[in-house]
Amino acid sequence: MNYLINYSNKSIDDLIKEVNITDGIPLKDLKIRDLTHYQGQPIRSGIGVYIFKSKTRCYYVGNCVARCFAERIPSHFDLRKVGWFNSLLKHIINKELLEYEITDEGLHRAAEFVFQNLSLVLINFEYDENYEFQKIKINNLERIMGDALKPYNTKFRKIKELPI
């Protein structure tokens, strides 16, 4: 099962094509180990861009800079209305499950939808000694992927010029 793309200064067009042909790991099968290891090897550095998608559409593009994949991805599945990072589930309710409201029950239904229909693709960045430069690259890639893949979430950081 292919769900990891290692970012290595690929062209944006090539990266978008690779995301589109990558099936991802079905969320119903996802284990924490899948966020730290890929095919038996550690995912180093475990930061980058992540995408929740189905075979036909992109639902959410996010990034991990301050936290790694293993910390960030699970926080999307907070089933409490007062959860602060469950925007994926809230987008699902607002765009797919229109008969529900953002309540604990609606969030449970949204989670079921996500687990049955979506997969995860990770775009991993290797360690870079210049953390600030890498952070800008990850934020920029999140924005570019969001513009290209048209997910439900649309608020991204502005593109920053990279220092030379």
C-alpha cells in the first residue's frame, strides 16, 4: 500500500500527479505505526504535508511543522463539539452530511464517513539543518497543494519568498 511520498525538490506538477495516482492508506486501516514507519523503515523526519482524499476528490490538505505526523493526524478525529482541531470532521458535516449539525452525534457520523471513505497520503520532508527554511517550504507546499487539489479546507498561509 503506497501512501508516502518523499519530497525531494520535485516539480509541483510532478508532485501533484504523484498525489493523484497514490491511493493512500485507508483510514479504517491506519495504525499509529503507519505514521512513524513505512515498509518497515522509520519515516524521518515525519514532518511535511498530509492529504485526506478519496479516489475521486481531495477533502483536506494540512501540514505538520511543529508536530510530527503521529501527533497531528490523530487530532483530526476529536469527536467533541468543543474539539479545537477537528476541522476535517466539521468540513465533512458542512459539505457531505448536510442532514447533521456540528454536534457530538454529527461528529461521530462524520468520523464514520471519513473512516469508510477516505485515505491518507503523506508528503515527507527529510531533515534539514535550516529549520526555518524547511518550515517555509512546507507551508508553501501546503498552499500550492491546496490551490491545486481544491479541498474543502481553503484557509492556508500565504506563500513566502524563500531566502536565498
